[in-house]
Amino acid sequence: MSHAPRLLFVVEHPFSARDEVRFGIAYLRMHFDVEVLDAAGCGSSMYRHPSHTYEPPSWVRIADTVAGAVAQVSQSSPAVLVSNLGPSPLRTAVFATARSVGSVTVEFVLGCTPGDVRSERGLPARVRRKLQQAPSMVDLVRSLVARKVDRAHVSVVPDVRVVAGAAMRERHARLVGTVLPAHSLDWDVFLLASGMRRPAGTERPYALYLDQEMGFHPDYRVSRLRVPIRPRGFYCALNRYFRRLEDESGLEVVVAAHPRADRSRLARRLPGWRVSDRPTVEAVAGASLVLTHNSTAASFAAAWRRPLVVLADGDLLRSWEGPFTVALAESLGAPVDMIDGELAPTVPTRVDDARHAAYVRDYLTEMPDDRRPSWAIVAESLAALVPSPSAG
């Protein structure tokens, strides 16, 4: 009788029904005996959900301490350990234990933007980013100390890294022994939506604004990042820009709300603009123009071949967000409209197909004709690395 090899999936936040889907547990189960280690209680999680009500099934294990997580890994003795842990003592301890019991260690990077790849990596550039990002001198010192402490944890290299796009494959090929290509999670979303058809004549042509909770995003607080704009002036200018765009183009401005947006605050920031009730990927598909700052949802504009305009003001371009915003515009050949300027809004009607195709290849997938979900690809690739054991 043959038995599937064991795979332990370690997460640093409370595991949920949504995670069961987005981490492809069903696909992994086609090749492995899957267990999940929920290590949120170890203190490594940036995102806590105290009201979390998901009742974990029997194959989800819980660890509240690093020592407990290590004991769980040792007890499980998995053939494969998959991790989405950030740099931390937990990650270091889990990887060391997995290797001691003969596990293949795996990490995945299934979503990135041009700024993640193009950002300068020398010491002066890193120091400059830290100075731009830190809200105060106290935060700056704390960040530099944490970076020094985390350096040992970052240096723990996995055996395998799963990546999406040629740019990330080329970057990680220099860092790990085995790199497995897959789709980005945004490409998975696009594949699910790509069979739909926009109903003819049901809407006025519109420009879709990809809201990022700019100035209010929870990551600013969690990651101790300086807010890159002055919200009052920024949103006054943005609303003026929208009015001019509607007047001069005839397009209706529609807002695609950020998934974690506070809807009451959104209504105060962007009063009078219709908020789309469709998933963002579908709203982008129907748009005549897409407006963004540096949203990862710009991937959908590349995938659907929709014209894109990048919006900024002087504060945004001077901030730590500036290089990421510019990198996105350059990658897609998109114009940058300064919302605090006097020039008329740009309304492109065509796209640079070569640049959009290159964006898909570099940041979304190198396998655009493979319509399998990303985790189906990952599961098969990992199974090929770890032969199934057999028992008599």
C-alpha cells in the first residue's frame, strides 16, 4: 500500500476558510498528506483577528510558542515544509528543525510589483528608504535595530522558492538552489474571471480608480511607515482631478474600493463618486481607463490590456512610495498625471501591447497559456521533487 508524503504548511496568522482556498490546500492534498501549523500565537503575526471564529479541522495544529512550533514540526517530520513566515526567530527555528528531520523547505513569492524588483539595493539606497519611511527618529532607530536582529533570520535560505514571473525567477535564482515557476495570485483571479463577457450597453463608459486607502492604509501603523501624502490636500486635488476628467473625457469616474477600506471614510474622502459593487478584476475588465497610484490591482489592467494612468502629487513622488509609483508607470509605459498640477488629464485610448505582455511575463506568469490554478502547478512541481513513500 502506498502513502502520500506528508506536507506541513506553516502560517503566521490565524488559519481560516479563506486561507484553505488561497493556499490551495485541496490541490496540495492531491499529492500530499497535508497538515497546517497555525503559529499565530508565537507573536510573529502582523495581522491579528481576535474575533476569528473559524473552527479549525483536525488537520490544523496550533502553536502558541516558538518551542511549541518546533515540537510540532519535529513530531510531524514532514517530507515538505511550506512556509509563508516573515523574518523572525520562529522562521529560523522552524527551518532548522525541518532540516534536522530531513524536510525539503519551501517558501513562495506569488505577488510582486516592478518597484519590488527595481528598487535600489545598495546601502545608501536602503538608508535613504529607511529615512523616508520612518515616522519619527524613535521609529527609525527601532527599524535599524530590528533590521540588524533580523539579518540572521533573513539569511536562512529555503531549499525551494516558488515564484511568479520572470523578474522574480531571475532575482531568486541567485539566492536559492531550486526555483519553481507558478502564477501570481492575481493571475489566478484573472483566469477565473477571463471567461466572463461584459454585458453590451449596460453602463456608461467609465474610468476606474483603484483605491489604496492612500493616507489611511492599516499597513502604515502596523509596519511603522510614514504616511506618504498629506491627506487633506491630496484628496482635495484628487476630487478636482476626477471632476476635470469627467468634464473633458465624458467618462464616468467609478471607485474600486480597497478590500479593507472603511466605507464611511471612503465616502467622506471621495464624495459623490460611484463605488463599484463588482470584484475589482471584473470592474477593470469593463473599464475604458484605469487610474492608480501603485496598486497591485494594476496587474489586472496589464492582463486585460486596459489603458492606465498613474496619479501622483509632489508629496507622493518625494516619499518612499515615489520610486514604486514611477516603476509601475515605466513598466507599462503609462503617463503620470500630477493631480496637484494644472495640465489637463491624460486620456489614453490604446495600450502598448508589448509592454503589457512584458509586464504579464515579468510579474504575473511565464506560463500564460497554462490555465491551471497556481497551487495546482505548485503541488505537481513539489510532488516531482519528493517521491511518494511506500509501506509494505
